[in-house]
Amino acid sequence: MTESKVPYLHIKDLKVNFKTHEGTKKILDIDEIKIDKGQAYGIIGESGTGKTVLALTILKLLEMPPGEIASGRILLDGDDLLKKTDKQMEREVRGKKISMIFQDPMSTLNPVYTVGDQLINVLVKNQNLKKKEAKVKALEMLKLVDLPDPERCMDKYPHELSGGQRQRVIIALALSCGAEFIIADEPTRNLDVTIQAGILKLIKNLQRTLNVTVLFIANNPGLISSTCDNAAVLYKGEIVEQGNTREVLKNPKHPYTFVLLNAIPKSKNEKINLSRIAITDVEENLDGACIYYNKCIKKTDDCKTLQKNIKISETHTVKCCLAEEN
């Protein structure tokens, strides 16, 4: 009997709540996510579904309160991150094992320090390098991310760089301390299409070259399709569909996945009726009902009580009791 492969990142039964003046609100309810070493894994969903909350929870950077991790496990190479103290996370995990590429590079970079100084400071602090050694390493990192004229950029301030250049600096910072797991939280947001393509290509090339594991977060399924091996669709804090990226995007089985994909124009010349994604309900679903019950056009009485994961194939599951009919 062959031994099952242990995932590099394993999230199991994770529940995250926010406490508000109206009471406790469920933000995340993740049954399971498994990401193998060296894999690129995508999380897709519209704004407000909990994608960034998931990223912050993995790093234990979620502000508490109002946030509250009610239950669950987040295992990184078998080590439960949720059992670690903040000091342990800072000393052992953040930057060293897991780094994050944030949405807005301008707010991530410190405006009063040059690019070189920021990289050098990170390297001195986290890799115990002398300043001269850190400067050499910083320049190497800027070359690694294909930043044009890296020597000159070392002396520039963030506002002197373009959006795409700033994002390359952020990627260099994320990789500078040798982290083997990178969380890319909508890294191409606010960048034009041509710059987006360059950043996506860079992340994919670095993932393959350095064998790093990447959790790629996006609201555009098109970005995931060209970047990730596997993908999960997140709706109102729950994984409603996940599996091989091609299977999920080419053969969607959950009604929400279908609507999400159909909201994107496929061709400039083709006239199609795009799906409209409604604003997330203020009113809660019936207790025990499918998370998508209020909006689903295919719902039946079974959807009021049945919530189960259906196995479509060895690499494709969906949380919908009607999946076999879709």
C-alpha cells in the first residue's frame, strides 16, 4: 500500500468570524485546502468573499478583535501555524517561510527609504548579513525579478518607479529571505493589461525556477488559468468548487462558478449575454441551506438541507447537491 503524499500547506476545518455590533458574523468556513510543494494554487472569487482574510489568517496577521479564529488547523509542512504565538510567527515564519505580495505596492513600500535601503534592511534583519553583503544580495534580487537598470533603481524612491516596477520590487522583497511559500494577493491589481502579463509571467517563471509554492489570489479567473495548477472558487467564505484549474474553468459544476466565468467577455467581436453578479446578500440563508441558495436559479427543496461535496473526478470536487446534473 502506497503512502499518501502529505501536502505542504493543509488547511482543515478553518472557521473565522468577525465580531460586530450586530453580533458574530461568519467570514470563513473552509472545509479543506491542500497545496503540494512547488505547486501554484489559485483562489478565485469576487470582492468581499474572504480571499484576503484567508491570506492574513495563514500569516496570523488578522486583526483580533474584530477577527476571531474559531477553529481549524493550518499546517505548513506538518507544523500547525495556529498554535504559534505572534513572536514565534515573526521569528520563524513570516518572511522566512511565508512571504506575501500585497495588492498595492505603493502602500507596501516605505516612501521615505530608497528601494535599495529597504531590501538591505530586510536582508540584514532576517538573514544576519553585513550591510555590504546585503547590498550585493539586494542587487541580485532586483536582477532576478528583471527590474530594468537595477543599479540605478537601488537609489530610487518608490514614487520614482512605475506601478509595474514597484511590484517587481515587492516580489524581490518577498523572495529575499528565502521563503518557500509565497502568497500573491491580487498582485496585478491596478496595473494595465500589458504590465499584468509581465508580472504573471515573472511569478510563474520564479515559481518554476526556485520551486516555491504559490497561493495566487484573484477575482479574475483568466489570471488563474494561465498561472495555477489547481484552483478553488470562494463564495461568502466557503470553497464551493475546487480541483485541477482546467477542469474547474472549462467544466464548471457549481452555479456560482458558472456565473462568475460567464461575467467575463470572451471575445471583442462576439455578442454574448454576460451574467450579472448581484451584491452579496445582507439577509442570511436559511439555517443548513446551501450558501448560494438565495441566488441560485437551479435550487430545489434539497438545497435547503443538503450541503455535501460531490466528487466529479479524482481532481475535481464541488459543493452542490445538483452538481451531477449541471
